[in-house]
Amino acid sequence: MEIDGVSLADDPKRAKTHLGYLPEVPPLYGELTVDEYLAFCARLHHVPKAEQANAVARAKQACGLTDMASRLISNLSKGYQQRVGIAQAIVHAPEVVILDEPTVGLDPIQIREIRKLIRELGDRHSVILSSHILPEVQSVCDRVMIIHHGQVVYTGTVEDATRAQSEAAIVGFAAPPTVQALQAVPGIAGVEALDATHFSVRYAKGVDPRVALAQAAAAHGWQLNELRPVTKTLEERFVELTTGEEEHANEQREAA
Amino acid sequence: MTGTLTIARVEARRIFASPLAWAILAVMQVILGIFFILYLNAYTQAQMMSSDPQLGVADYIGGGLYGTANVILLLVVPLMTMRLFAEERKNNSLTLLLSAPASLTEIVLGKFLGLASFLLAAIALLAAMSFTLEAGTALDTGRILAGLLGLLLMMLAFGAAGLFISTLTREPVIAAVATFGVLLVFWILGAVGHSPTVPFADAFNYLSLIGHFENLRRGVVSTMDVAYYLLFILLFLWLAVLRLDMERN
């Protein structure tokens, strides 16, 4: 394994200077104040003496810890302790930051703040986020890799994982047509009435009938007022990818 | 090397920020104070009875008090070494050091030096107590210092063994109990060595931690005894590095 071109096996000390790591439980020393702790982390990661005060101030600023600088870590709330953990991972400005489940056990407001912080970190560092909370991944990450039973089952951008899979749309009309009339529009494989004015439209394979649908609506005076492609959430994709695999495996087992 | 000093500094800071260290120092000082007075009392009585002009107060302090201090420290050191690795592992804070650009040797040495700062403080308090006698008599300073040096070496040896055992488990209490057991075994090896019917009695005698303390306590600083303690310390620190390396792979 190499970090920033330095092998972790051959030269672990140099490789680790490029790495910031926050494990699931932040590795904190409760007896120290935030300042003492971050200064220790900076020294431990070979930040030059002259820059240490700056590095600590920067990390505190980024994680919103400036007001807590002289408090003992053991007296901080869980959310602030998590922030100290993140500050610890970025104090030496590493190229790669690895965060393992950084929002576990936080309240919704803290989660939002931490996510915002992680987004900001992404501008300056490469952040690897490990999480089981898929909406979090969807809102924070650019690229996603799904690992199932030690096998990579998906790797790509979050957008591709969710948007490209669109196979259906919700349409609404002020003067709704009959289901049969909708079904006659080319490229539509199935129609299901949701209520008096809304329909769920399934696309024929490999076709996007949205333009044809809008044109038909204009021609027949259906007064289209909603056309929304159904995107899958990352969670649905995840379930699809991981359980699909299992069923496949089961089939294979049964076949054998 | 800077890694070692960084870790040692923060380790010492953490030891002295915890109430455990102060509680231990306070209790030790009270108990040793009581023994100090008892030994002084015994000395004044012995002096009245005996006609030996060679008998000095340093015999009682060096011989008696430091022997007692040794037993008390045997109980205390496991409490301090258990936190070094076992407690950190339990608190999940060990990853900070392991993922940092510091070698295992630096981590182990740093932790050991941090612990040494506490042991030095304990012995400094004892030294302060002994040297109060300077006010009333001409003290045999060399003998007192030899005794203190022996005590320090003995404590560092205890500490190194405790540090190694602390790397073996994630339960601090188990680390403390096991350390106490191991130290006691090294201690009684001397007693085994004294029995003439035991085979290899000399070897047991040589390995015993307490045997090498006897000379120093009598004011004899021999390089062989000092070397024994240094080897003992290095052996256990090396074992600790090996153990952490095994865990990593």
C-alpha cells in the first residue's frame, strides 16, 4: 500500500506523515486540554516547531474548537470530542485523511456540523470516509465504493450510482388523461395511477420518454404540471447490490 | 529520538494530571514516614545498647527504610504500569500513537521515560526525607545515595517488566495483577537460591532482583549489579517492542 507515493511497508514513518486517521472511537487523552492535546499531535507528526502554534490554531478554527481550547477533553460533550478527533487528524495538514464513522452517536445538529466540516475538508485534503449511514455518504461524498463480504461490488461517483439508474417518473396533470392514453405515448412501458392527477410511468428499456411525454401533453391539452424522474437513493442501490449478490450466491449453491 | 521525547513529555504530563499518581505519592509518603520514625527509634535504642562506634543512622535508613520502600514500590509500580498500554488500548487511544509517524521503539521508550519521571519523583520524596537527618547528624551521604540509586534501578526494572506485561492485554487490572505476580516471582527467586538443596542455586540467586539490591543497599556500587538492572530493563523493553510488532502484523 502506498500513501502519496511512499510505501507503508518499506518506509512506514515517512508514509504516515502524509496520513491523518480518525478511528471509530476518537483516540483522545481526557487528562489533557484541547490545546495540549493538539500540540502533542502536531509534535508527534513532525510539524516544525515554528509552525506548531499555527497548525494547532488552524485545526481548532476548522473544527470550531477555538472557544474550547483550554478545556479538559474529558469535560467536553461527545460532539466536541469528535471534533477534537477530527482536528487531531488534520493538524499536520496530511494529504490523506481517513475518517471511520465520524458521526456515530451524535445528535442531528452535531451531525450536520460535522458533515459540513467534512465537506470543507474535502476541498483541501483527500478524505476517505467509511460509513454505514448511506444518506450521509450521499450528501458528503463524491465517489463511493461499496464493499460486500470483502468484495468491491460497486465503485464510481455517487451521482452515477443514483441518477443513471432512473427508470421511472412521476407525472402530474391538471386535466389528466386516461391510463390508456398515457400508455399510447411512445417509450412508455407501463402506467400506474397514483391518484386522480398523478401517475407513475415506467420507461421502456433503454428509452427516456420524457420529451415525448411533454409533447403529447401539450398536443392533447393535458396541462402537464409535474414531471419528476424517480432517482434511486444510495440506500436502494446498496440493498440492490448486496442482496442481489446473495440471491445469486444462493442460486448457485442450490444449483450445486 | 524526538518522537521518544515528545511521547515521554506527554506521558509524564498525563501521569501527573491524574489523581492516581498524587494519591499514590501521598499514601507512600505517609507510610514511609511512619517507618522512618520507627527506624530512627530503633537506631537510638540500638545505639544506647551497643558499644560499636561504627553503627550509624545510615545503616538503619539505607538498610531498613529502603528495604521497606522496596516492598511498597513493588505494590505501587504495577498500578502505574497498567495504564501504559493496557488502559490506552481499552480507551482506544493507542491508535493515535500507532498511526503516527513514530517507530515502536520510540513509543516504548517514550512511555518508559514518562513512567521513569514518576518513579524519580517517588524516590526524590524519599531522598528528601532521608536528607532531613543532615540537620542533626553527619550523614553517610555516599551510602544513602548508593541505596537510592539501587532503589531507582530496582524501580526501573519493575517498570520495564510492568510495561511489557501491559502490552499483552487490554484489561488494566489483569496487567496490574500479572505484573505483581511476575515481580514477586523474580523477588523470591533469591529465597530459592538461598536454599542449598535446590539445583542451580547460584543461577537463581543471580537472577533474583532483590539479590542485586543488597549490595547497593549496603553502599557497595558494583558495575555488575548496575549492569544486571540495565540488562533486565533492556530485555523487557525489547520484548514490549516485539510484542507490539507482532500485534501490528
